[in-house]
Amino acid sequence: MFAHDSTFTLCKKLLIYRMMGSSLFINYSLFGINASYRLLGTRLTNAVIESTAASVFTGGVTVADLNSAADELEARGIGTIGCYVVEGVRDAQNRKLDQFLDFSVDSVRSITEGDKEGHFALKLTAYISAELMEKLNEAQARFVQEVLEVALDAGDESVLTEAQLAANLAKLDITDYSR
């Protein structure tokens, strides 16, 4: 897989893989990106991201990028998959969601032109608002803590038994259920 990479590209990949594994990067990258968006703007920040880490992990951001990467990999006998992740959008408007849908459909059509086999993955959270995801996350956390009464402690290796679950549900007057 790395045989086609230049020495520069291999060094870049090594540096980025190491960076992605560092606690410093993991803990502060979101803060750094948000600060960069405020200080440098969206276009410059995205250009830096696309030319560094994104270039290692993705084939690009446009349908043309997808086709170019797919053609290059196909020449090497490597299959590809179009994967788009769009989430965390606040106040998503139908017009924006329609644009994303059109982009997705164009991508599928493009990667399957002719007789080519194509694969496409879509995270459905692209169509769910960040507010709704936050409410679902809060509901799940409350269910785990208040209904299941499971401690979120990595050191706790105990397992919730069926009897404990039944007792926890009974405390909430939930007694009619089936397996």
C-alpha cells in the first residue's frame, strides 16, 4: 500500500499518525481548530486541514476528488468507498440538506459510471440536528444512570444481571415487558 508513496509522503503520514495518537492532540485539537476558524477563517483553516491530515485519510472533498482518488487506487488494484460525514449542523435548513442529498446522489452516480462497482456510506446523523442528538445523548445517559443504575466507571467490571434490570424497572413501575 505504501509502495507508491514518495519519501516525503511517507514522512508526512508517519508524522500525522503519531500526531493523531498523541494525548495533546486528542485533548486540544477541537479547541485549536475552533480558534483557527476564528483567527484565520474557514477557507484557510479548511485548506490547511485538507492539505495535511485530510489528505492522508480522505480522497478529497469534491466529487471530482472522489473520482480521481478512486481511479488512482483502482489502477493499484485497491477498491474505494465514498464516505461522507456531515453532523453537528445546528439549525439545518432543508435547502442545505437538499444540497447534501444532491451531492451524495451525484457521488453515487459518478463512482458507478459505466460498469464500475461503487460503494457509498452515509451517516444518517447528517440529517439530524445537533440539538436533537444532544437530547438523545442526554436521554441515553439518564437511562444508563437512573434506570439501569450502571456506574460509568472503567474500573467497575460488574455486569448488570437480568434480575437487577427487572428490579430497576420495577422501581419505575415498569413490570409488563417481554424478552
